[in-house]
Amino acid sequence: MSDIDDLVRRTTAFVTTVADKVSGMAGKVFVISAFVCGVSFYLGLEALSGGIETVWIILGIFFGAIALGGPLVALWRVGSARRHLSDIQREVRALAEQSGDPSNTVVETIIVGDPTSDPNAGSALVLSRQMGGFQTSFGGDLANAPHLAEATKAVAVFPFQILVTIGITTVFGFLALVFLVALAL
């Protein structure tokens, strides 16, 4: 039982670490994106007039909502994992007990190496890749662990959500420069 308790403790610590890293990164991306998109939207309103201004308002709101929605959804989904940490502990314990020997369980695949020896061990991309591999390794077994499955899915799709936000924010930043030049002329 000691092996299972240790495994549950380590997995819970890992999920908490991932949630903290993802939340921190999503928060920073949200603030930067909100600033860039907001400034660009305002400059577009000042620089454009007539029918194109209406188009800008519609497109700006649509793409701004997508850009700001990605980090917010990531924060919500990862926050859900933290809110259901006790359920995740029960699910990991059940999966470890079901697999027989906890030292051979697939749960071991998500435990991150020592960040002092490997500088990439704690990066969001590596954590996301590990959580994605963890989800596919269990296959149908995660059907009996809905909170654990949701936590792994939230972290696995996080890079895509942030990549979309960064892409749209970059376009907004470029447009802000165009609008500044238009206002200067």
C-alpha cells in the first residue's frame, strides 16, 4: 500500500505543479493579449471611418473574443482540475490498485524529472506532451476516471489554445502599427 500512497502523492503533486504552471502562463498571455488587442481595436476605431469601421468593429470583436477566450478557457479547465484534486486522488488510487504492481503502472509516465538536472523538464510544452501521452496510455481505463481524463485533456490542448491566442494577438499587434501609421499621415 505504501507504493500506491506514494504514487498517489506524487501524481497529485504533479497535477498541482502542472496546474500552477499552466495557470501562470495563461494569465500572463491573457493580460498581454488583452492589452495588445485593446490598443489595436481602439487605434482601428480612430484610424478607420465609414463602412470599413463597421467591418473592423465586427472582426475586431470576433477575433478579440477568440484571442482572449483561449487563455480564459485554459484557466477554467485547469482550475477545474485543482478543484477536483481529491477526486483525482481517488481515481489515481483506483487505477493503481487495478493495475496490480504500482511500480509498473502507467501513472509513472507523467511524473516529471528533476528540473535542476533537466531545464526543459518543467516546461509547459513538455508537461503537455507528458499529459497527452498519459491520456493515450490509459485508453479506455480513463473512462472510469473522468476528472483525471479532463485534467489530462485540459493540459494536452493548452499549447494549441495559447498558440491560437498568440497568433491572433500578433496580427492585432501588426494592425496596431498600420493604424498608427495611418493616424500619423
